Amino acid sequence: MRFALVLLALALPSFDDEKSLPIRIAPQDSPTPYQAQLLGDLDRPVGDGLTLGGVVMPAKVNEKGALELDAKDNGKIRTLTGKREIVTVTVQGEGEKPKSLNIKLEFHKREDGTWVYRNLTTLRVQIGAEQFVIVDANGNGSYADSKADGMVWEGRTWLFPLPGEHERWCSATMEFVGLTLGPVGENPTVKGKPLATTNPAALEILKGVNEERVEIGLTPRPEDVKLSADLQKHCKYMAANNILTHPEEAGKPGYSKEGHEAGMRSILGRGQGPERVAAGMVGTYFHRQDVIRPNAMAFGVGIEGAFTGIDGRSNLGQAPAQYWPVLCPVPGQTGVGTNYGKEAPDACPGDAAAGYPITAYFGTPNLKLTEWSLKALPPGAAQLPPGAKAPPGTPVDCYVYDPQTGASADMTRYQHCVALIAKDPLKMNVDYEVSMTVDVNGKPWSRTWRFSTSVAKSSKERPPR
């Protein structure tokens, strides 16, 4: 299999096709333990104090390790112990008559003695029939910081970065652009239209892509019409010649230059239902990244008969350094698959049945996986709080990959990724703990996290290419 990276010069999107939509925002105290991949730790350090929406809160740790907090900057000290404690603060919006909002900050002391806090008050957003939540991810008392605050589909727990005004993003059924709001949610605006694809049969592929992305905290994206048009030509070429292939051969039925180029830059499959195409790709190693790139801005999708494709590498934005690494599966994720999805080339040649890939993408090829472990744990361990010690587990033997190690060296180098693939399928309804230590551009990175195969997804896809 060959990959050809082709970057297209795309015109800036127009708002002409969208219409203004009714949007309502209301504060709520959310008990949901939101998490984020791209926004950093939601528990923010207190340090010498914090400033939120113009409210200054000096703080210091006393000789007993308690936090002394001047919540109103008036000399009245509140002493917090190591327990989780709630402090209510009033922050202001903008304008001549700014709106105020009471927010609840949760403070607690970590095992190393440092104090952290997070804003528990979220904004519930309703756009038509669609519902979302906005989280003050950077803990500064404002909910309007694009790329720094977080948004999530209602009912999900992994935040994606709050979209900017000119950024296109999706719900399961709508495409949006033009989102604006004040610091405490005042004066919101948004435009949108029903989510659609050029070929209606490919809509389920796009929806599947976005389901996989929001599951692990990546922004859901719409279709790129030009990329889809070219990819659809290639799908028609494959159907006309009854062959799963990346290149097209001039002179054969359906050949086109645009289709050939789309085929070379896309991930392709055969015999999968459109609603399962993206999940099937995420179950592989070499094809996964074209669904879960954090900086994908839009996707090309195509389908003709049994042949499908996704172009997830041609419309990319900037990926800030803090976006990396991207983990899959994410900490605490349930319903994780059990099997490696066989692909071409094969990351596990000679092994007819291996486990679901565990990957960490860093956006650089300068990686070396120096230490690792995978353990099967007793039931319930995957849902322990982050940082909590898990009970002893049973070691699981794995194939190990980094840009210098693993089958198909060219493809492994292309991944900018480290990975573990269990040598046998993961077991259903079992919790797992994975640990990785990686040399990243000469600096160490370590992480231990847990996930579960409970309510695992079934998979009957043919091997993608």
C-alpha cells in the first residue's frame, strides 16, 4: 500500500448557504466529570492565586498544607483543607450593563501537596433541537475562549476545543459556523444547516467519522465538497473495475486524474456498511489516523456499491503543540473493541487474530517507546478516578510499534505514533491498564491509563486498505 500526501489550496468557506439559528444558553452545575485530550488538564494549578472574570483571589499554602484563599480579595481568608471544597464566585460579562454569573469552583489538594481547582459551572447550549455543553476548560471564568475552552455533545464526556467564529463543526445532524458568545454566554449567535454530503449514500460514513471523533475528544467536522467529489470518482472507478485499489490505471473504465489522486490520498474499504466504515478504520493501526487527526478541518467521503473511502488528510489546519499526544482509546473509555482490524499492509503479519490497537500520536517521527505494559484488571478498575492505584493485573503480551519498530517499516514511520497491539484479541467485558514511557524529541513522556471492553462493538468488516 502506498500513501501520497496531496495538500489542496481550498478557498475560505462562505456563510451564504447557512442561516441564523435560534440559540439559547443557560448556566448549570454539572456533576459530569468532563475530560479533554487537546485542552490539557482541567484541574488548574492555584499557585499564588487566580483571576477569574476580573475577580482576583490571592492564595497561599500555610505550614499545615491547607490553602488560605481570599475569595473576594477583601482580607477575609477562607482556609481549605485537603478535602474537595466548593467556593462560589461571581464573574462579569462584557458591555455597559454586563451580565453576571455565579460559578462554583472546586478546590482540592493533590498527593504531591499542590492545590488545583476547576470550574464546575457549565453552560447548557440549545441550538434548535440540538444540545451541547460549554466548559470553562482553562479556568479563567470566561466561556468564550475558542481553542482553550471546551464543548461537548450533550451526554458525552470528552471535550473538543470550542470552535472559533469562522470554524465549521457538527452535531450528529447539523453543520454549524459563526458561533459567537460573550464571556458568560451572553449575546450568542450561530449559523447552520442540516448535515449533508454530496452523495447522500455517504452521509452515514461522515456521521460514523464524527462519532469516533467525539468519543475521544476531537472536533466533529463536515464534508469537504471538493474532496468528496474527487473521492466519489475513485469509488466509481473501483466499482466499475471491481477492484479495491489506490492508483487508477489510465484507459480503464472510470479513470480520471482527480479520482486517481483521491485514491492515493484516501483510506479505502470494501464490503462494509457505510455506518461501520469509520469504526472499522479506527480498529486498524495504519488507517486509524485518517479518522482521528486532531487538526482535520473537513472530510472527503465516498461510496459506490461495496466500495468506500475517507479522505482525512487533505484539509488540515494547524495543530498546536498542546494537541499532542492523541490517545486511542482514551482513559476510562468503555465499549472498546477487542480485535485488530486486518488491513493492507498488515501490522501483524502471520497473526490471524490480534488485539485492538492502543495508540499514542505525537505529531513527530522522533519517538522511541522505551517502556510499556498492558494488564488485564479486575472488573470496575477502568472507572477508578484518574491517578487512583489499580489492583494487580495480569500482564498481556503485545506487539510493539514506534517509528523505528514494527512490521512494514515505511508505514510505521509514517504514523508518528507509538502503539501496542496485544498478540491475542482482548477479552470481552474486561478492564485494561496500559502504561507507556516514550522518548519524544529527546524528552521523556509517561502515561498510565485504563479502558474497558464492556459493551464492546462487534465488527464484521472486511480488511480495509
